[in-house]
Amino acid sequence: MKILVINEPFIKDFCRTQRWAARTRGRVLRAPDWLAYATAVLENDGYDVQFLDFVAKGWDKDKLRSLVHIEQPDVVVLDTTTPSIYSDINCASIIKEEAQSKVIMVGPHASALANQTLLDAGGSVDVVCRGEYDYTVRDVVQCFGNGGDLEKIKGISYVEHNGIHHNVDRPLIRDLDKLPFPAWHHLDIMDYFDGGKLFPYIDIISGRGCPNKCIFCLWPQIMHGLKYRLRSPKNVVDEMEFDLEQWPKLKQGEFFFEDDTFTIDKKRALQICDEIINRGLKVTWSVNARADTGDIELFTRMKQAGCREVLVGFESGDQVILDNINKHLTLEQSKQFVENAHKAGLVIHGCFVMGLPGETVETMKKSIGFAIEMKLDTVQFSASVPFPGTEYYNICERNGLIKATSWEDWLDNGEQSTVVEYPDLSGNEVEWYVDKGLKQFYFRPGYMVSFLLNTHSLPDLYRKLRGFKNFTSYLIKR
């Protein structure tokens, strides 16, 4: 069987794999890591697979049509997000027009709204693999190849006999060490860029899921569950060495641990650091972290093992907002985290969300002031977006707060769009304060000087200059 796994075309620089699917303000383009896992599983079972990232290559739907017409694949796997779903379905239709392919859809939108996705597709999508799909896609492909029964496959929704069927959920993968490493060999890591990371960079996922229950967070609620499942430290560092063999230029760039919160299990985080140190592996890396985790011991060991930066979801500078979103975090914990991380010599990237339940103009001002007061190295401010399947979406829908009339409204000319209107706070106000926060933080003369002076290498200078250019292009358009 011939299989195509595709990050399908949409708008330029659209980043499907991030938590807020959009064209980012810094024009970040992240490799489609979850599709890379599914591709590797298929290859492990001996299937003929091509893994193609149309967005990274700048290819359009005409290219998709031409490719499918020439290749005539048996199966095509497509990713989905809420803002792109109508375009994703259109891509499925193009595939059906050009070949007799079976079309499988994966990703958060199709997982959360499988029934609606299949109805909207009108026959152009055969199966939706819901949630964590690494092995589910393989099982569906096997079924297509041997004429098996889709009823026996857990975690799928499908069209059969003019009806839509929803099988029981598939249990989450228990032993992540058994997964093959992502099929990066199909891609060129030089196609991907993030101004907050050294160039080139690559994602590594050492664990899946998150035990915290923040109401807005997409991946734990829809895809990977509320339990943090861990890979062994040996398996994680084996992958780092494997990636370095494939992409030697990573030695001047960095790895990014895309786990929801790498620091939540201190013992295991220390073991990964020790594994890196004991192998004499000279690498740079960064992680996602929570502000109520980590201490001097952990941060010092991380720094010794090559960690450069921690990315932290502070979310808000107002305690009431943090409580409203089930963050289970205090402002004092955030301040202590920053103090500890800076003592250890780590760079801190702070993430803030504007427009969450209870937000006001005053609380948004507090968040901007809090970010500056903590002396963070870099920040991002985002407008809150309720994605289907999250508790935040359910709250907004129950209270009639969603002003959007179409999934296409989740973007505004490719940029992140605010689709929520509170009685005392408009979406336009939220967007205005997002931009204000970015400008107020980054355009301080003292900050800009120190940002450039604290440049340690040519890759560091490159990512800063390119990131600044991308960021200013966004502000100019605004």
C-alpha cells in the first residue's frame, strides 16, 4: 500500500502543531511532530510512506492535486485544526477527485467534533482517528489493506452504510518507549524557525499529557489526557543522539522539550540531566515548565546538562484570573520560580493569555506590569481562544460568549482572532492589549540594548534578528 501523510496547505506560515493554531506573531513554524510519530509507526510496520509538509515548503492546493494525481496513494492522512477545518476538508475533496484514496483525518478539531467533521466532509473523509492516533492510524491502514472490520478498532469515527459510527475511545499509550522515534528523515529541519530558540531546532517529546486542569489548554483535554506519561531517560537521550546523527547542525541549535511541563517530575527530570551529562553530550535544550515546579537543585543540574531556557505559562498577573482558570498557581510562586531560574543562569520565556474569564482592562494592565516587573527575558501575549472540546469552550458556549459564526472566524487574515465577547470586555479590547503588552515589553530602550548585548553565538544573533523582523512585520500589518 502507498500512503501519504500530509501537513496540508492552508495559509502561509500557518502553524498547526502549536497550542493556538494560527500564523504566529513571531512567524514560528514548528515541525509536525505528531504526524512524524504516526509516519514512523507506519514505516515500522513496513508500509510505503511519504511524509510531506506542504506549509513548510510553501506548496499550495494545486501542488496537492498534482501530487495525488501522480502518486495515486491508497491512503492519505490529513491533520486538522479548528481555524483550518473547512480548508482541510477541501483538501480531502481534492484527494477524492484525483484518486480513489481512503482519507483519514487526525488532530484536535476532528477529535473533538468527529461527527460534525464527517458530516461537513460529505463523504470526502472516510475515518477520523480521535485523540492520540499513533497506533490508531496504523490499525485503520491495516484494516483497509486486508478488508478487516472497522468496528473492532478503538478510537475511530467513520462513515459506513450511509451512517456515522463512533467506536469506543482508545486507551492512551502506556509504554511510550515502544514508540519509534519521529520520522524526521522525511523533512528538512532547516525549514522550521522559532525566534525564541536557537536555529536550527527540533522538538523532542519525553512525556505526554498533563495532570493540571487549566480550562483553556487544548492538548491535554483533547489529545493526550490528564496524566503525565513518561519515557525513560535512556530512551529520551537515545533519541537526542539519533537526531544529532541525522542533523549534525543541531549541535549549533537546540532541542525543545515539548512536554506540557517537563519539570513536574523532579526525579525524572534530574535523571534525564544525568543521562545527558554522563554521555558527555554537548547539546543545548529548552523546556516547558510550570511556575510551581522546579528549585535551585533542579535548575542548576538542568543548566549543567545544557538547558538554556524555560518556557513558563504564567498566564496572568491577577490572582483572581488564575483561580478562574484552575491554574492552581499563585503570583508568589511565579516570582520565586523566576528568582530560582535566573540564579541558575536560565533564560525565562513567559507566556500570558489575555481575555480569560473575569478579565478586565485593569487585569490585563496588571499582566503587562507583572511581566515587566519579573524581569523576564522574553514574553508572549496571546488572546484567549476557546477550542472545541475544552472546558473553556463549553463555558463560553453555555454563556453565549462566542461571537463567531464560522470556524473560519477563528483567524483574522491568518492571525489569531478573538472570538469571545464578554459583556464588559470586547474582543477588540483584548487584541489591543495583546499588542500593547508586546510593544510595552519589547520596545523598552534598555531591554533592546541588553537583548542584543546578551548574544552568545551566530545562531543566537540570527534567531534574534530574524525573530525581530518577523515580529515587526506583524505589528506593521496591525
